[in-house]
Amino acid sequence: MRRTALLAVAVCAVTCFWALLKFRGESEGGTAPRLESDKAMRLVCISDTHDYHQEIEIPDGDVLIHAGDFTEGGSASDIRRFNEWLGTLPHRNKIVIGGNMDFALGIMSKAEADDTLSNAIYLQDSQVEIDGYVFYGSPFTPKFVGVFQLYNATDTQEMISKIPDRVDVLITHGPPYGILDSPSSGGHVGCQALERKVMEIDPKIHVFGHIHNSYGSMRQGDKGTLFANVAQYSKFEGNRSCKPIVVDLP
């Protein structure tokens, strides 16, 4: 009798655990549980691979998202090699934005970037709709080093004004202020204007990277937006490698 009761409790606990995961639809890497819906779209999210993309085990999914800094030196040949790697992956759609270390993208026209990243949908302050979901991507970050920099309030407002009111998946290289934006030195370095915009439009998920030390995910906002810092690799932090974050959209 006691053994039967304990077994029942264990089964109940496991069932509740998986139900919670299905409700959250998120994972700190590896494979997330598939939502019980024919309309579920699986996102596989990475960022800041810095030329080490081939060393990362990429889960299968419907859409692969790379939130920038896929190169370290940022040359056109680096970008072409990254594009060749993208072509080997099975994902039906691959969405890429630039980051501050992807130097060649910063001097290419949008048409040149599209041609160079022929195995992906390249977003640069632009959007794409896939199966009814709106994806919007921007490479810009507050003043740092490299390309795609916001040097002043005018630059920032121009970038923010381009983000549409209806976005399901927002992709930026840098984080919003106060959310997964703490470097190893402490404090917060995200963009305040971006944080206000995200809270205003309430996307289903905001994917970003840039601040390697704050890898992870959390929910915040009126509608429970999922924020995911998906930075994968940093040679500056002892060759730390994090897993892709996988999210199922209902």
C-alpha cells in the first residue's frame, strides 16, 4: 500500500513538471518539450558564437535564430564561411542579424549582405513574417566597440522608431536595460529606450546576446514576454560555451 502511494505521488510530480514545461514553452538549452498544438513553431536561438559555430551542437527546429556576433574578425570571408555552415543545417528557416563584431556587415549594403548570407534571412532594422509570426531584427547596440553603434539619443530614437507595434519575435544584438544585461564587472549596460519599447509592444519573445555573462532566460512584462540572452561563447571568459535556448511558440 505504502509503495503504491509513493509511486502515485512520483507519477503526479513528473506529470506536473512536464505540464509546467509545456506551459512555459522554453528551455535553458537542449530540446524543449513540443507543445501539443499543430501550430507550434520551434525556435532554436543562439548568439555570439564568434567563429566557433561549428563547435556548438544545434538542436533541430523550425527556425534557427542567430542574434549577431557570429564572427570574431568580421571579414567578408568569415561571413561567407558562416553562411556555408548555415547551409548544412536542416532548419526550414534561418534568421540572422549582425552584431558589433561583424565588421564587414557594417559597410555592406543590405543587398550585399543578403547575397553574402544567402542561406539565411538577414534582418537589419527589418521584418519577415513566417507562418503568421512576425520576426523583427536590429543589430544596433549602445556605444561600445565595432559596428552598428548607437552614438547618441538621436541614433537610438531612429532605431527604436523602426520597430513595429506588432512583433511576435523581437531579435536585437544587445539587451534591454535591466534584463539579462549585467557584464562580469556588474551593473546594467542594456538600452533603456529598447526596454521601454519592448514593454510597450509585448512580443512573445525577445532574443538577444552581446552580454555574454548574462546568458539565460526570464519572463517579464504585462503579457509575460520571454527574454532570452542566448550568447554562446566568449574567449574572454575561459572558453565558456552555453547551449542554444529552444522555445516553442504556440
